[in-house]
Amino acid sequence: MNHFAAIPRVPGDSILGLLDAYAADPNPNKFDLGVGVYKDAQGLTPILRSVKLAEQRLVDNLQSKSYIGGHGEPAFGRLLNDLVFGASNPLIAGQRVGATQTPGGTGALRLCADFIAHCLPSRGIWLSDPTWPIHESIFTEARLKVGHYPYVGADNRLNFDGMLAAFENIPLGDVVLLHACCHNPTGFDLSQAQWRQVLDVVKRRELLPLIDFAYQGFGDGLEQDAWAVRLFADELPELLVTSSCSKNFGLYRERTGALIACAANAEKLLDVRSQLSALARNLWSNPPAHGAAVVAQILGDAELKTLWEVEVEAMRSRIAELRVGLVAALAAHGLAEHFAHIAEQRGMFSYTGLNAHQVERLRDEHSVYMVSSGRANVAGADASRLDKLAAAIASVC
């Protein structure tokens, strides 16, 4: 018997496929604005100096390669909670918040999906339209009922009124996934006033927020980007947060993240964490240790933490400068107003407003690679060549 005969081939990931196309392009002036990793002025994804120093200390002092437990490295979880919520947050003192270490932010989302399916089986989950495509597939694979609420419309503007109206019609008790900052893929974030309006509806509809926090420090700053998460944690008895260390620590391949649960009291948190540990056991048993040890080393050492904060701010500032610079370069082609939103968005990604045909022409005629939806990774641009990128964009508009 040929057991595998009926197994079909699945198309490769469209975003990761851009890597292969970009690598095969011989044009020395090509632009990689596709895959979502931070790049420096030389087009490299650097290892942070703080990370290098932390790793060297681990090499010198690490005494075991044993398992680290279902919830991961305790120091990592404790220090990540401090980073996300603030070390003086009453939730931490009241033992109402706990982090379960996961293989990256994606692992945190998968663990969350299984938690909802297993422990809250009647609940649907609602995603922004558009959202990161993996959100869609992870929650669908967990056999959750997936719904959508408007976020950015065909006019490439934040549709907050539509979002709020949709929230009013979400069934009581369902889960809503929110992006804390640097919305992926659009780059459009809510204002503090808008976050408060969302919170009011969440309270009234008794919804359970799941806040995806993948880009802390890449929007307006480490503390500023945590504002909405802390607001919801202060105002609600229960909250789920997925945190990623891929971007702000540059630990992409180390797969370092956490699912953070906030409960009404310390006893209920123990119940929730017992479920998360059991679910994680069936997914990956124990999470990978190295990346979490690096993060704990940095956040637990005043000197390394200060260096890391400077490095995060440098990455954030560079992205913000690239946004402003690209809009300025487009002004020479009479397109500054048309693309003004690029400078107003936050984080690595921009929903440029370019359509699939324009994106295809950019790739074929100018070796500019971005996702067919028009989402561009601004961090992949080069400040010294923004005039060339602007000219390419102008040629397809």
C-alpha cells in the first residue's frame, strides 16, 4: 500500500516565498520590503550588542542543559511580566498575572487557541480585518469559530466607527484579538481615547480580550507601547496577552515568547496556569531555553538592560525616520499627500495602499519586493536610496 499517495501538495507560504525570489534576483539595487524582520542600514538583521554580551555570560556560567519546566524559565516569566505590566503593577504583587513561556509569539497564539478551545469551548474569536494571516490559520486549526471586525477599509484608512459598531454585535463572552501597537499588517494604531472606547464596549459585552503584543518598543517606546495592555489589565479582571521577544530582542530564530494570563485572583490564576501547562505538554513539552535565558540575563542586569533599551530605541527611531523620509522622497513626485499615512503609521509595517498589480510591477520592473496586499516592511528600506524607492513607487501609481 502507498500510504502517502493521496496526500496533496500545499502551496508554500507566500511571504516566505518572497525570500527565495529576492535572493534569486541579480539586481544589485533590489529592495526587500517583504519578510517581517528588522534590518539595519546595511540590510542585515543584527544581533544586538546586549544579546551578544548576555550570551557570553551564559556560555561562561551556564551549568546545565536540563529541562526548564512547563511554564519555562521562572526568571524570564517574572521579568517579562515586569516589562509588559510595569514592575509596580498591583496585579504582580497580587499574584494575578503569570507568564507561560512559548516558542515565540506564534507559539503563544497556538497555546492560547488550544486554551480557548479546551477551557472556553463555546467561545468564538474575532480578528481585525485585515490581520496577520497566521492569526487566521492558527485559530481555524484549533477549530474555533473565527469572526472578523472592520479595521482598515478599502480607502486605506482606519475604520474605527465600523470596528466599534461590530464590537456591539459580538456575542457576549466571545474573545476579541487586539493588537497592542504596530498593527500587523497595516501599521494603523488606535489613539488612547479610542482604546478607552473599545474598553467600554468590551466591559459592556463581557468580552475576553486577547492582546497580541509582538512589537513592544517599536511604536512609540517601551513604556508607551504598553499603555493599552496596562489599561485593560487595570480595568478588567481577566486578560490574555501574547508577548514576543523576536523583534525587540532580535531573537527571531531563538523562538522566545510567552502567553501571559491575568486572572481575578491568585487562586484562579493557578487554575488557569495548570491548564496551560497541561496543554503545552502536548504541544512542545518544554519550551526552548536559550532565548529566554538571554532575555532574563538582560532584563535582570541594570547595565545590560540600559544598553538594550538604547538599542531598541535606535531601531524604533530608524523606522520612524525611514517613514518620514520616504514620504518626503515621494513629495518630489507629487505623492506626499497620497502616501502621508506612511509617516503616521507605527512599527515595521505599512499598508501602503498599493494594489496587487502595482506590487507585481514594482517587483518585475524595479526589483522592489513586498506582499501582494501592499504591505511593506519599512525597516527593509535603505535611507540612502529612498529617492530610488520613491521613483519606483511613482512609476506604478
